[in-house]
Amino acid sequence: MVPVYMQIAEAIEDDIISGRLPEGGAAYSQLIISRDVNVNPATAAKGINVLVSKGILEKQRGASMTVASGAVEKLLKERKDKGFRDLISGLVSEAVKIGLSEDDVIEEIREYYSHLYTEGVGNRE
């Protein structure tokens, strides 16, 4: 089970990656988070501090917390380096257990991507 403060940090990261919280813009305050998520303000602060320590959010004395410049790039790199590779590891391990070949896995991924694009969800660049 992921601790609540880490869930808060991840939700803020998601909002930064999606653009809901733009770089240089104000971030959510611990009071707003604690009210909206119904947690103790100290728990919200702990989630925020995780992002401050990672350089994603910046504290400015006398001003609101802001999203750091370069936060999106940093978060995407972190998720690719850690999270995405963990997902691939789990996927490949499961494929091996159930007897799927590398080609089978790649074909399944291609079909899934194709489905996303035909549904208008994917974004080809």
C-alpha cells in the first residue's frame, strides 16, 4: 500500500505532467490539498516536501509554492527510467510465465496502440 503522502505527491506530479499545473505557475497549497483530499495538513505538507526535495516544486519565501522550471522533463525522465522499466520487467516476466514469445508480446502491444489510435486516445507525433 502506498502511503497517502506519496499518493498526494504522485497526483501533483500527474497534474504537472498533464499541464494542469504549468511550470512557473502556483502549485496547490497544503491547506487546499488537505481540504480537498480530507487529510491532515501535515500529511499534505509531507507530500509537497517530497516534490520540493526532488526539485519539482520550489518554495519561495512570502509567496506561493511554484512548479519548478524543467519539472515536466524531470518527471518524464524519472518515470521512464524507473516506472516504465518496472512495468516492462513485470510484463516480460508474466509473458515468460505464460509462454508468450517476444514477438507475441510486441504484437499485443502494437494491437493495443492501434486500438488507442482508432479510438482517438493516442497521440502520434
